Amino acid sequence: MADKQISLPAKLINGGIAGLIGVTCVFPIDLAKTRLQNQQNGQRIYSSMSDCLIKTIRSEGYFGMYRGAAVNLTLVTPEKAIKLAANDFFRYHLSKDGQKLTLFKEMLAGCGAGTCQVIVTTPMEMLKIQLQDAGRIGEAMGQGWGTNQGGSLDQLGPCPLPLAVHLEEEPAGLSSFSLAAQKKILAAQAQLSAQGGSQPSVEAPASPRPTATQLTRDLLRSHGIAGLYKGLGATLLRDVPFSIVYFPLFANLNQLGQPASGEKSPFYVSFLAGCVAGSAAAVAVNPCDVVKTRLQSLQRGVNEDTYSGFLDCARKILRNEGPSAFLKGAYCRALVIAPLFGIAQVVYFLGIAETLLGLLQRPQP
């Protein structure tokens, strides 16, 4: 049976509701994933997801785990709506005479959905990664971005030249307040080093936390709209294969639980199918996600590599960190995507938006 076409407003509302619920539930795990993926050799702060979350709570407070959540909550509605609606649109138009889609056509529909969603996904990920990773950079430099943790310059040792180089190479992408604070630290530390280290430790100047609005303003001022789309190619290489794997796998798993042809699958079947398909697709494309995260991170810690593009990033990760580095954060990503898409498919298949629209359109007595 061909996929039933649902009205566009219902698709948008269902996708938005599912995205808001899902992001609220799993965002701390996503923050841990970003910080683990950005760790490079010699700059290891977190040993695992639980270690990352514990240290984040200690240094930044409970709400530090939700750093960058506002960006996701704002843009997840159009992002999820585009993904789900585009997949349904392509499936509907690829089906003929009520016949079931072939596997190739299911993959083609998923490819179209993944391509469409990057319009929103790329700037959302760009801003979210800067906000999520700010705590890691601050902790690495001993700045104490959080509420409970201070930092002193003697923790850093001699003035790290590689960091100074990174600040000079990438000033355009960094927020002005963050750049100024880091330069003050380097200048003060260099002065202490020149005096033989006999001076007492100097507290690192507290720098304001970056905000999505400030980051957006800085990127638009320095690079224009292209600044928000840095890493677009890597995002496509992640999201298109993800959708190619996810949507056909979900459709076939969900069909196994249908009581009869043309009937909806039970609640738990849609949820489990979304979880299994989501986690499988997430792990499959995790290498591309690692590269995308590194490319979109504008700030660098001490001795961390810089990258000129997708291939350069992949080559340096393989050479310096080994093949296992491409699986960094894979289990975190699976734990994020599984419930996120499970919730999305449950909301979608329950038809919450259709019910709400029906109540609104009901004639008044």
C-alpha cells in the first residue's frame, strides 16, 4: 500500500512537537558527545560520557549540561519538520499505483530528505557546537567558565605558542569577548614566565560565556551567511547517508509490527523501530559526524590541530589519533538519536497534530 499523504501543517506540527520533546530529554548526552569528539591527543579532559557530565555539573552547574539547548529548541522544529515532511513527500511521489516502494526508492526518498534538512541543520549545528564546547575550552585553559571553578595561570605552564598561533589564525570566527580574554591570559602568563615564575599565581580573568546571538553576529559580520554554513559538505556527508539508512530501515521494521495491511503499527512498535533504526544509522555515520564537529569548532585548545577541509581533517585524525578516533562519541550519539527518533515516530504515527487541527477546525455550536 502506498504511504498515506498527510497534510503539510500536520507534518510540521508533529515534527516540531517530537523535536522539542526529544531534544529536552537527550541534550546533555549530546553535549557530552560534542566534547568527547573534540578531544584530541594531549588534551584529554574527559574519559567517558559519565565523566564528562559529572565534570560539567561540577564546573558549570546543572544547567551547564544544557549549554546550547536554546539553539536546538529554536531550530529543531523546522529541522525535524523538513526531514519528516520531505521523506513523506518523496515516498508519496515515488510510489506508483498503490504498490510498496522498492528498497532503492526508499533510500532515494531518504536521500532527498537528508539533503533538504541541511538548510536548517548546518547553522543549528554550527552555533550549538560553539556553545557546547566552550566549557571544554575554558576548562582546558583554566579559565573557569562555570560557576564553581576558578583557574590560575600557573596551571597552564609556559605560554603555549600553539594556542597563540590558533588565536592569530582564526580570529574571525571567535567572539571578540572570548578572543580578548584569551589574549589577556597569554600576555599575563608570558609576563610571569619572563619574571622566572617567582610571582604568586594570578587568577585567570573571567570571560563572559558566549551566546548564540553574539556568535551569529560575529559570524555574519566576518564571513556573511557563509559563516553559518561552515562544514556544509561534512553535514551533507553525514545527514544524507543517515537518512538513506534510517528511513528504509524504520519503514521495514515498523511494517513487521503492523497487525494487518493498511493499519497503523502499535505504539511500542513505532517507538522501538525508531530507536533501532536511529541508533544503527547514527553509529554508521559517526566518522562523518566526528569530522563535521571538528570542522565546525572555531576555538582550539593547546596543541590542537586546525583543518582546511573534510579530507585534511580526516587525514590528520587518522594519522595523529588512529582509526578508533572516528568512533569517538558513537555510543553517545546512539543514545541521543535512538530516543530522539523513537519519540519523533511515535508522535508522528499517533497523529497528535491531526487531532489538534481537528479540534481547531471543529465548528462552534
